[in-house]
Amino acid sequence: MILGGRGSGKTRAGAEWVRALALGERWALPQAISHGGSSATVPASDEPLQIALVAQTYHDAREVMVEGVSGILAVHAEHERPQWLPSRRRLQWPDGTTARLYSAEDAEALRGPQFHAAWCDELGKWGEAEAAFANLQFALRLGRAPCQLITTTPRPTKLLQSLLARKDLHLSHANTMANAAHLAPNFLGQMLERYGGSRLGRQELEGELLTDREDALFLRSWIEQHRCKSPPPLVRVVVAIDPPATSGPRADACGIIAAGQGADGQLYVLADHSAARLRPAAWAARALQLLAQVNGDALIAEANQGGEMVQAVIHQLDPAQPVTLAYASKSKQRRAEPIALLYEQGRVHHTQPMPELEDELCGFGADGTSNGHSPDRMDALVWALSELAFRKLSRPRARSL
């Protein structure tokens, strides 16, 4: 499987793989698929390869996989190019090797035929993915070890996630930037400016598969739906610190999050300056720098987990800077639940992409970890938003960043 961003070259890779299969190039044809001994060569002419080309629709298969600028016809030299029979939806090489086109929308068409190999393109957008892919697996029954290539932009579909868990899957990633030399000069700049760091950008440009845990407290859709580019005038801004218990190579990250409350009553996450493997003086300086950057009102730290230490370290650098201590009387899960509700209600807005923080939020589940790791960024976020949402001030002041 090749998980790739838009324009990363995954279609070209698929077309080159089919060409190499048809022409008997060693790198494409596993030894086990060959009928004739130990060498990885194409079977004799009386045993030509049968290849399935499966896309979301027949139109996609024809326009992208076969006739596209990176398609199968384009990657063949003129003297080796197969005969294209569009009315029969098939390609025919001189030795009898045949590639036939199929649509995931017509899963029943994959009943009956049989293949040595298959190329599945954009599996993540197949509408009838489960049925089409299952029928294809039953049809991959020729040779000693039929094989298939999947090229797709990642989407968190049930089928794609189940395939990624297979032990016999060989996975490759390709992002859009890797193919920059073959893309329009201004394309990457515009795409990165508009979508860089967002969920859509990470999926469509970076080729990342972004999923939510089944027991996730926060959902990515809540963040994406209410993201904004800049906050309105803010009545209060805080920086929250979740310090690591120790320092050194294996220490947890120090969560450092800035957030503000708008005059509209909404909450705005302004920045994530969290970092790992910092000594106390380094993360304290980082927090003070962020506080000045966002024109913040207060530093917040959990009293139960090193709060007095945070005060002491901050005061070594800035004796005049007060630190507000927050007291934890509940578990991480219970503390985070009211904040998750604010996200679900659309009352929290991220003002810039913060991939590490967002991954941590959406990876946090009932076991109190974020995919097995300490949720340091999330803890700092929870303290910051709790201070803004649930502590009332008598005289808030308007400001803008």
C-alpha cells in the first residue's frame, strides 16, 4: 500500500508497477507468483498474467489509471505499449497478459474472473469498499501467491484501517512535497498556506491517516468545524503549564498552552509551545516568552503536580510574575470531560494548526492516556480553558492580539 498526498506520484507508481508486471521486470513480480521455477520472471506465453484494475468508478479507472498523464499508457514506451480496447474495458499486451477495468460501484462484476494481481486506486474513496474488496480477494487466486497494490490518499475508513493492521502489508508513505519538481511552482505554496497543519492538509498533502479512538473524548471534527484564523478582541488570556515530573531523555513533555476568552464569550486556543526534554529553567523561560507574546494575564499551573516548583522556577526568572495554582480533585478524564463538552458545543476555536496538541486530544481515551502516552499538552489545555470558562472575573478587560 502506498499512502500518498495529492500529487505525490502514487498513480504513477501504480502504473509503473502494472507495466513492470506485464513486462516481467524482477522488482515488480514476487518470486512466488511465477509458475516456472525459482526465477522471478513472467510465466510463459501460454500462461499470461491476468491483472485487475479497480477504481471507484469505470470513469476513474479509464481517465486516471489507463489514459491519465501518469496512467498505464503514458508510462509505456511506444514499442511496448499494450493495445487499449476501451469498449471491452481492457488492456492487452502482445504475450497475452491482460488488465481489465472494474468499478467498486459494481462489486458483482468481480465475481467470476480470476487474477494474478490487482491494482486498487483510491481505495479510501470507494463507496462500496467492503463488498468490492472482498470480491476482489476471492478473485485473486491465480499463481502461487497473488499480490495487489493499493494506492490511495488516506481516509479513516473501516476497510483501510483493517488493512493497515495486517502483518502481510508492506506500507509506503509519500507526501505531496516529495514530488514538488513535477508540480506547478505555485501549487505547493498556496496549498501549504491554506491547509498546512490542518486535518485536511495532513490528510491530502502529508498523506497521513488521521483517526479518532473509539473511546476518544475529543473528536477531530469538532476542532475542524470551529477552527478560525484569528481571534476577536479578548477579555482574558492565560498560559497554562503542565510540568514534567522529571527531566532527561525519557521525561514527559512540558505542556505549555496559551488560550483566551473573547468578548463574544467563546474560547480561543492561541498557541502550543510545549516541548520535551527541557530542564526547568528552559521550560519556564519558554512559558514566560509565550506569556509576553500573547500579552497574557496569568500563568496557570496544577498545584498537585509540581505547582510550588513551577512558582519557584518562574520567580527565579521573573520575581514579579504571579503563578495561579489550580487544584486537581478529579482524574484526568473527569477534568477533561467539561472541556470536551465545550468543544462539542462549538465554543472552543483553534486559531492555528497545532498538530501535536490535536493528535493528543483525539488520542485521549478512557485509560487516561493519549494512545499510551502522557497527555501533557492536553493537561495544560484543560487547565487553561477551565480557568477561562469556569472562573469568573469581576473586571475583565478587552484586548486584541
